[in-house]
Amino acid sequence: MSDPAQKLRVDKWLWHARFFKTRSLAAKTVASGAVRLNGTHIAKPAVNVGFGDVLTFAKGERIWVVRILETGERRGPAPEAQALYEDLSPPPPPREEKPSVPRYDGGGRPSKRDRRKLDQTRRDALD
């Protein structure tokens, strides 16, 4: 466990917490101004964060709001990374259900007779 008074660069913390695959991706996101620290936009990856700070940033289609609980000492496995923060994000919006692909509703694979009927109805529709 890390000392609560310890500080760490924001890009390094985002990488430790596994929000970004590489530290350079985290640094680019911070440098673009897409990250807020306690409600204030930050534009430098060298800004230090510590216990109790709240980060807000977009990753993909989701907006993350996290409170830092620990700074961490390494980029460890996912359970260890999830212990570094408390997720305050609103729940993601429900996914829209995509219409399923039309299926043969005869209950299984069509028989040779069923395929002939289907082919005949298709030929009749073209005429």
C-alpha cells in the first residue's frame, strides 16, 4: 500500500490504474485538455495527483469520474489497479438492442422440400 500523502504524475497514475494501455496515450489525453482534476481542466501530464483527488475524463464512449484512493507503486494486475480508485461515474447508458438476423423459423435446418418451396417463392417474386 502506498502512503496517502504521496503524489504521482497524472499520466503515470492513469497508466497504473489501467485506464490507458500506454503511458504515452495517457499523456496525450491529458495534454489535449480532456482531463479534469477536481473540476479544473489540466493540460500538462506532469501535474501531481494524490489521495482524495477526483479525475474526470472520457475514454471511448464512457465518461469516467474517479476518486483516487492510492497512488500505487507499479502497474499491476487488474484487481490491484481497481483498488487504486473509487468509481463515481454515472452508470453507462443502456445499449440499444440491434435487430437480430432473420432466421429460418421452421425449427432447425430446412429440409430439401422446404428449400425447394423457398426457392420457388423467390422465383415467383422475381417474375
